[in-house]
Amino acid sequence: MNKKYSIGIDLGGTNLRAALINSQWKIKERIALATSGIREEALKQIEEVIEKLKKKEGDILGIGIGSPGNIDVAEGIIYDAPNIKGWNDVPLKSYVEGKAGLPAFIDNDANMMALAESRLGAGVGAKNIVCLTLGTGVGGALIVNGKLYHGAALTAAEIGHIPVNMNGPLCNCGGRGCLERYVGNRFIVERAVERIEREGGSLIVGLVGGDLGKVTPEIISQAALKGDKLSVEIWNEVGRYIGVAIAGLANLLNPEIVIIGGGVANADFLVFDEIKATIKKRAMRMPAKMVRVVPAKLGGDAGMIGAGILVWEKMVDRL
């Protein structure tokens, strides 16, 4: 194979990141811009970053794209995704191949994070991995016997929509008591604000100058690290909910490792200690003993690195 690079694109709801990825899966050049919230503009952005990277280096093997939403990975069609108006039934593979003249591969963004972490990050050496991305929502991905697992309808690993309370609050997916409804950023903030309004006495109030509309997960972490009791309790609760979900996954799948990335994971020991304690308490003895829970290593680069790796692995399989 004489090609030197793949193009990896991470299409997030906020940012579009793209990079040239070499055969050792390292980044050579990168581009980042704010993602347009409109379908046609987002497609043009993808086309533009591909052209810019092709001008940097012409020896391109193919293009990989990680996108939110339910995706037909065989046909490269995005059925639905949040945050981009009209981003439904998008034939992204055929669009990109037609514009760029290169093979293209499309997959879910959480899957791309998992692929990168399994090959280069926290999951190196493990064959059975669960990945969670914690932020506005909760994304998930599964590596089974070293390969991404997509499921019968190609929508596997919607970990954020595992019910952790059958009578819990309504989730955006239409279900009740989903994990995302307890550990998504908005809901963490919502619970913190409700408790402050009811109980008072939190350092959070001073950190936001009395304006509770400015509370963020980062602010709650700052207060917790300063010893604020309410904030510590909020993060402990988040850890318990995540731990309950992982305990179920450990019993079901018996993974070697669970990798957690995204903003909530930055709460570090405030979350991880409680996750581990809950798994030990709630999972069966052998799966609980086997599984390790660790933070992701590749940060914001994971999605585009994974998309670039996807190209190399798919194209090598063809040769």
C-alpha cells in the first residue's frame, strides 16, 4: 500500500474536527471549526475541510467520519442526529465519495472514540471494552473480541438509555429513568440548583456570583474540590448511577475494561471512586473482580483519530 494518510473527521454538535492520520495512526495536520447547525451548511463544511487536507497532502487512502445519531454503517446513511437541523436520512457516504473521489466510511462518534481508545489509548491490549462518553448526553460503544459491535439494527450500545429507575423522570428518548436523565450535564446542574434553592448553604452560590443560571458541571466540581458538601453529594450520586449501569453491563458482557470520557469524567475521583464502589457492591463477584474502570486518554482527539483508524482498518481488509 503506497498511500500515506487517511482523513479522520469528528462531526460534533458543537465542533467539527478533522485531521490527516498517518499509517501509525498519528496526527499530521488538523483543522477545527464550529459546526453549523444547518444540514446543507454542515455538508459544505465537511467538503471544505476534506479539500483543505487534500491540498496539504495528496496521498490519501480514504475518509472516515464519526457523527452523532443512528447510522447505517454499511450504506453510510445517518438516520437521525441531534443538534443539526435536517440531519436526518443523510446519505453522507455517497455525498462525500461523490465530492472527494475517495472511499468514505461513516460510523457513530462514540464508536470512533472507542476504536481510538482501544487501539492507542486506555484500552490497548484489551479485547472486550465498554466505552461511555459523558456530556450533554451519554454515548456508548462496545468492542467485542477486538471489533466494534453494532448489533442487528446497527444501533447497539445506547448506554445512555439503559433504564436505572423504571419510575424515573421522562427522558428525551421517550422512556423513563434512563441513565442519561440522571448523569447528563443538564440534569446534573438541574439537581444541584434544585438542592441549592431548597437547602441553601453551598459554595456554588459564591462561585457564580449568586446567579444560579451560571451553574455548570465545572462549577460543581470546583465547589466539590473545595469541600462543598452539597457538590460532593451531587457527584457521588452521579457516580452511583453510572456504577449501577456498569454493574449491569459487567454482568451481561463481562468486559475487561470500561473507559469513560467526556466532561463528566473530568470530575475524576469525585465520580470514579463512587463508580468503582457501586460496581463492587452491585455486580456479580467475578465480573466485578475482572472489570477495570478508567478515564479515556485521548481527549478531544479521539473521535477524529478513530475515524482515521477506521479507514486504515477497512481498506486493509479489502486488500
